Amino acid sequence: MTASAVRARHRSARRPVTPLTDLATAATGTLALAGRRTAVVAATTGLMVSAVAVPAANAATASGDQAALPSVDTAALTASAKTVLETAPVVTAPADAAWSFETPAVTAVVPEPEPEPEPVRTTTSRSAQRAATAETATATAEVAAAAVPQSVAGNAVLEVAARYVGVPYVSGGTTPAGFDCSGFVSYVYAQLGISLPRTSSAIKAAGTVVSAAEAQPGDLIWSPGHISIYAGGDQQIDSPRPGKTIQFRSIWQSNPTFIRIG
């Protein structure tokens, strides 16, 4: 038994068919038909030159007129191709068409600046200024008076000393521009005609030591390196230290020595 081999045949892949494919096929068929008719006429009549020359003339005419282009036989189109052809928009424009558009004018509006408010002028009379100065001086005096103990009244030493409340401490100072502790005590007693030594230790030696129970306002309070004026009760007036001013304050010494002058 003889076996024969038969090779299988495969169809080549077909190109996709779209409505545009039908349009192209119809146009190609129309052009081919026109070409065949021209060839038959030329062969029958022998006017090959005329057959060839006519299309050239038509081509020259068609270059300026789109109506000279060969028409397409739409009868051979499929239904889908006809639908596409009928619904396709027709756009025509002359060769000398020019595009133009108008730009709207834009006007910038700059707001006017708001006027600056006029400065308020205040007029103060001299009498008002004097009254304000007097009030300030009175308030200062009232504060100073509140800081002065009652024992000052009638005591010559304390009355003189109270005049210099607020004078700053100045190392080595002996005038109202600035005092140190011994310079202040010496200056106060000098206003009463009593001359005292310059240092606190020398002032202690010039006076008489009394007990705390015997001490009276106007006596002196001595401690190593410092001296002040006793103001009665638990108060004293002195020039404390740098950065401070002459003031009435509590006795801070733990074991003070009371000195009486004269």
C-alpha cells in the first residue's frame, strides 16, 4: 500500500476591510475603466497621439479647477462606505483666505491713593505745663514724705539728712552730687556746725558709745566698714552702696554700735 503525503494549504492573512477600503477600490476601478476605454478607442481609430494628448490638456485644466478631477462611481460602494461618505463634512476654503482676529483693548485702572490723615496738633499752654510740673513735684514730695519716719520732725540732724533722700551713692563722694556712707554723715553734721572726721572708724572714735536702749534719733550707727544715722525705732538713713540712693530703711546690722556725737 502506497502512502502519499498531502501538504496542507494555508490562506494568507487578509488585509482588514474598512469603509475607506471600499472608497479606494471604487476609485481605482473607475480610473482603470477610463484607462481601458481610452486604450480601446486609440487602438480602433489609430489616434494614439490624440488619446495621449487629451489627458495632458485635461491635466493642465484640472490644475486650476477641481471639477476636472475624475469622478467616483458611488454606486459600487458598500452601504457602510456610503454612510461614511454621506455623513462626512464638506470643508472648502478659497486659496487666498486669510485669518484675522480682533484683540480687545485692555485698560488698567489704577486706584487713587487715599489721602493721609492730617496730624492732630495738640496745643498745650504754658500754664498747663506749669501745672503738670507742679503736680509732679508735689507727688515726688509726697512720696519722699511718706518714706520719712515721724521721728524726723523736730530733730535737726534727721531734718537735714531727709533733704538728701534719693541722692545716689558715689564712692568717695562728699557732696549732694553723690555721697558714700561716711561722706554723707560728715556733710549732714557739718550743716549743723559740727565737724567730723572723714572715715567711719575715725567718726566712731570721735563720739561716745551708748547702748541700744539709750540711743536717740540723730545718733550714729556703726558697723565694720559702714556708718549711718539712727532714725528711731528700727529705722536708719544712710548711703548704702553702689547702685543705691540715700534712703530710710530698717536696721540690717546684727550687732550695731550706737555712737553719740557731742
